[in-house]
Amino acid sequence: MITEEQVKSAINGNEKAFEDLMNLCKESLYRTSFAYTKNEHDALDVLQDTVYKAYISIDKLKNPKYFKTWITKILINNAIDFINKEKKIISIVDNIKVSSSNSEANRIDEKLDILSSIDRLEEKHKRVIILKYFQDLTITEIAEVMSCPVGTVKTYLNKALGKLRISMGKEII
């Protein structure tokens, strides 16, 4: 659990406090990064760049209670910048080794279908889905990250889920 005291300490230059904060949120940040890049290596690159940018600019964080929102916004901007710079299409299938087990292969296929469907959504809908289900943010936190009203986030989420249901042909979430 991230505390405001840890964040304040990191803002004041305590490197250990910053390291502890990164350890607390690295998994959720990695999941978000992977959702954008679809590749472990690229996801780690984006995450590393995010940690660096957060480290050099943590003193600009105005309200410590919004640390997670702040760093998530940095990560999303880095991921989008990375994708735009590379201008490459990443094939999810090439990056996952399918095992010989049928049940595991079915789970992987299902995950690929979901990720592929998410990837085809409009950017605003994709962002809401990733923040909600990969980052586990609340609607209010998503509204802060996206700098839009809560009602707009709810609308985006409902539209995105509706589009995913149609493209997947079943109830997925």
C-alpha cells in the first residue's frame, strides 16, 4: 500500500522511498505497459523509461495522494510515444510460445483474442479498458488520468465493453 508519507519522502529526495514506491506499483505498471506494447521487451523498455522520468521529475508532483495516477499517466504517455516512434505492428502471436497442452493453448488463444479485440478499439475506449482491467483503477482515478469527467469515463467504458462483446461474440467481462 502506497502511503502519502512514502511519496513525500521520495519527493524530498529519499531514494529508498522512491525505490519502495516503484516496487509497490511495478507489477500493475508492467501490465499496463504490456497491454500497449504487446511485447515483454518493449514493455520493460517503456517501464524503465517511465521509472527514469518519474525519478527525475518526482519533485513536480503536487499532491502525494495522486502518485499512482501521476505515474500511470507518465507510463501511458511513454507507451503511446514508443508506439508512435516505432510505427510497427506487433504480432501478438509471434511473441507467445504456445505449449503442447490443449487447455493452456485454449487459454492463450482466448487471451490473444481479448488482447486483439482491445487493440482494435478507439484509443479512448482502449485506454479506459486498460486502466480499469489491467491497472485496476477506479472510475474516479481513470477520470483523473484521462483528464475528463467521471460520466465520460463511464460512457467510454460502457461503449468499449459493448464493442468487445460484439467483437468477441459473447459476454467477456
